[in-house]
Amino acid sequence: MRIGLGMVILCADLAGTVVFAAEGAMAAMMRGLDLFGIMVVAFVVALGGGMIRDVLIGAVPPSAIRDWRYPVLAFLTGLGVFACRRMLHVAPGGHVLAVLDAAGLSLFAVAGAEKALSHGIGPLAAALMGMLTGVGGGVMRDVLLARVPLILVSDIYATAALAGASVVVAGRRLALPAAAVAGAGAMTCFCLRLAALRYGWRLPGGM
Amino acid sequence: MRIGLGMVILCADLAGTVVFAAEGAMAAMMRGLDLFGIMVVAFVVALGGGMIRDVLIGAVPPSAIRDWRYPVLAFLTGLGVFACRRMLHVAPGGHVLAVLDAAGLSLFAVAGAEKALSHGIGPLAAALMGMLTGVGGGVMRDVLLARVPLILVSDIYATAALAGASVVVAGRRLALPAAAVAGAGAMTCFCLRLAALRYGWRLPGGM
Amino acid sequence: MRIGLGMVILCADLAGTVVFAAEGAMAAMMRGLDLFGIMVVAFVVALGGGMIRDVLIGAVPPSAIRDWRYPVLAFLTGLGVFACRRMLHVAPGGHVLAVLDAAGLSLFAVAGAEKALSHGIGPLAAALMGMLTGVGGGVMRDVLLARVPLILVSDIYATAALAGASVVVAGRRLALPAAAVAGAGAMTCFCLRLAALRYGWRLPGGM
């Protein structure tokens, strides 16, 4: 079965939206925000990175504004997490959250790089746009919660997104099939992120 | 008298600009910023939400850049507030500020929703754009002042803007006259906001 | 020799990119960020202001995305600063940093105002865009590091950028030659900034 490029972008984008909206809603609940704040943070984490990417590559209005499925999905996910909040006292261990987060990061890095390429953005900038799509929502969440974005002070996170997006850019340059390239890019990001968590890999530090 | 759509957007936008610029200038003075910082915060609170909206709906350059009346109005208001700062030691009670703020919120929510609709944005996204126009400037102010945006932790504020914007979207869908729809939307937001303040209404909280 | 407008913008932009990327990388190292965080902050400080300007004046994708020289230059500078970090323990005194920073501010203020004018933006907004290009990267750096932007609380900084950009706008209105106008604008900003530092000039304060 041949899977078209548009379908790859759409599926990765929608799946990443659900994962990141859930994560954002949980983070907002832990900070004691009310239902509205939870919905806003879910929306921002899930769609913030893609909206910045779309504005920068000139694809306005961004998908999150033009296509009602994105905001509805983010809000329904936020609502679902809020409704299940009693269960969450016990349920998701750090491991579950970390795997979910790595999955969302991988999906967005791939979708972001593919979309930038399909808008005629050059290879270096397309890889950066993939990374931005992956980490942008989390950065906006941390800015809204008035703390230094985790990705700036912590271990290999954005680097994994950049690696995944770079695999996508390289694969598309070599004219490999869309679905295979997307899969390889997502696996690169996902495995690199989880391995970094598991083995405590870090980049060289400051002074 | 028939009032055209463009005139409704323009009047609501300009009135909201004055109200929010005054509020931003007062907030900046209370934080001890100098004259320049006061002007920047007045500009950001008054025009930040509309600029983000315009970038997202593809109406670039934003009105605040293309139309010199917006920045001039924001700066003159900031200057006026600064000039009258001795009087402000005694003058505006919390009630006055809250009513002014609710008025600005209502005006921007209506203008934002109308403008998004007039650019062909769908109903859900148009309501969100109305809300964003109303609360965006305040969020940018809080981000610049390095604190968690009030709308995320406090009571019914953005929800009132969303309600007002939704009334506008629904009214335009039903092809009701522009001025009546705008008035109904603004009153919805204004009354909801003041009632929430008066009676201490809150949304359900987090964990 | 006649120097064209495009060349003036390009040279000022590239030189400002190197200066600001170096400054951003040093600030990130002092906060203990890892190599990736250093690269991000170098990129943001060097290219953040220009990207916001380009999005606002409708020049998307922004130069920083469309032209690979900008990101490559910012990253190489960040890498160079990181590689030389042992030397930096002793090397740059506050004076060197302040002069570098004033140079970057002047270059960006001029380039930003020229570019806005060349996209048909009106004079007031073009001067504001020049200022935004100069200070935008630093504001984004401070927002990411979760502190109140220095320009809002400190002495004459953004005002110097605004003055330099205004000289450019006025000179271009009078149809003076591009290189002379750019030089006069840059010198205005540079001297004003350094004089303010040297003599402790301040704007009138808040309450």
C-alpha cells in the first residue's frame, strides 16, 4: 500500500496533538489551574509548535486555525483528562508519561519537517522547523508557567527531535518513499530520547 | 441608521485600544518601569492580542503596523497616564479598573471575532480568535513581567471573552445585523465578567 | 562607490547576527546551559528580532528561515564561543561586551528599519520595526530565561535603537543615499547607547 505525503503529515500531526494535549492537561492540573486554564495549556502544548511553524513557513492561517479537527481534538483530550482526574492520582507513572512524550515529540518532529519541505523550505531550515514543531508547544507551556523551558536546561530532548527531523530531510532528498522516511525519522527521535533517559546521556555543559 | 461591519470593527478596536493601553500603563507604573517601559507595556497590552490574531488569520501586516492610528493612540494614552500619575495615587479604585478592563475585553472579543469571520475563518476558530484578541495583550504583559498569566490562574475572564465572541459568531451565522450582533456579544462578555467578579463565580478547579 | 540598499541591509544584518549570537552564547554559558541550550539562545538572540519583524511586515518565510547563511552563521558563532570558553574566563570585560552589544543593536536597528521601509511599511511603524529588530532577540532571551526583560527595567537601550531607526526613516524620506543614511542611523544608536552607559543617563521613572 502506498501512503501519500499529505496523509503521513496529517496522521502524525493528529496523533501528536492527542498525546501532547494530554500531557499539557496533566501538567496544568498539577499546577492547580482551573478547567479553562487546563484547556488553554492543552491547546498550547498540542498546537503551539505547529502554529509557530506554520506562521514562519508562510502557511497561514495555520492548520490549527483552518482545520477544526485540531482544536476540537485538543479540547476533547483536555476534557477527557480533566474528567478522569480522580484516576490520575494513581495511574500514570513517570515512565508512561515519558514514553507518551517521546512519542509526541517524534510524531511532531516528522510532521513538521515534512510540512516545511512541502512548502519549499531548504533542508537546514526544514530540520529546524521539525525540531521547533516538536518542542515549541512545551516551550510555550513553560513560558506561560513562568519557568525556564525544560529543554534549555535538561538532557537530550530537542536534539532528539532535530535528529529525527534530519533523517526525514535526508530521506526525502534521496527520494525514498514518504512512509518509510517518516517511520525512520520517528524511530530515530523516539529511540534516541528514550535511550538518553534510560542511560542518562547528556550534552557537554557550560562553564 | 445602518452601521457597516468595517465601522463596527474599527470603533470597537480603537476604543479597546485606549482602555487597554491605559490599563497597561498603570500596571507598568506600579512595577516601577521607566517612561519607555510604560510605553512598551501600553503598546503590548493594547495591540499585542490583535497583532497575534492578524498574523494567525493571515492579515499581515497587522492593523497595528499598517494603520498609524493604533500605535499613536496607544502611545498617547500611555503618555497621558504617565502625565497624570500624581493624580493616580488617589484616583482609580479597583472597581473603576475592573469595569474599564471588562469593557476593553468585551470590545476586543467582538472586534476579533468579526475580523476573523471577515477573513473567512471558520466559526470555532473565529470564536477562539475573538478570545485571543481580548486576552492576548494581557498574557503578553504577564509574560514580559515574568509571572504566570492571571487568566490561567484566576476566575472567569477568558471564558467571558469566549462567550462574547461566540455570540458574535452565532449572530453572524444567523445573518443578524452587524451592530446588533456586536452589541449583544459585547454585553454578554461585559456582564458575565462583572457578574463573575461581583459574585465570585469560578470554574471547577484542578486536583 | 555606490552601495545598494539590499547590500546595506544584508551586511548590517549578517554583522549584527554574529555579534548577537556571540553575546547570547556567553549569556547561556553563564547560566550553565548545555551545548544545545547555548546554540538555541545564540540563535534566538541573533535571529529572534528579525523573525518577528519579518512575520509582522509579511516577509514570510523570514530571512532566517529562507537564507541558510543566517542560521549557519549564528550556530558557528555559538560553537566558536563554546569552543573558546576556557579563554572567556579571563577575556571579555564588561566594557567589551557592552560595546559589542551596542554595535549589534545599531546594526539591527538600521537593517530592520530599512527592510520595513522596503516592504512599504509607513514611517512610524518602520521606526518601531527597527527598534523591535534590535531589541526583540534580547527580549526573547530574557523571556526564555524567565526574567523581566532588561530593556523594560533598565536605562536607555531600546530608546537608542528607536532613535537610530528614526534617523534611517527620516533620511530615506529625504531621499539621501542609502549607505550614508545607514551609517548615520547606526552612529546615532551606537553613540547614544554608549553615552547613556558612560554618563548614567536615564529616562524619567514610574511612581
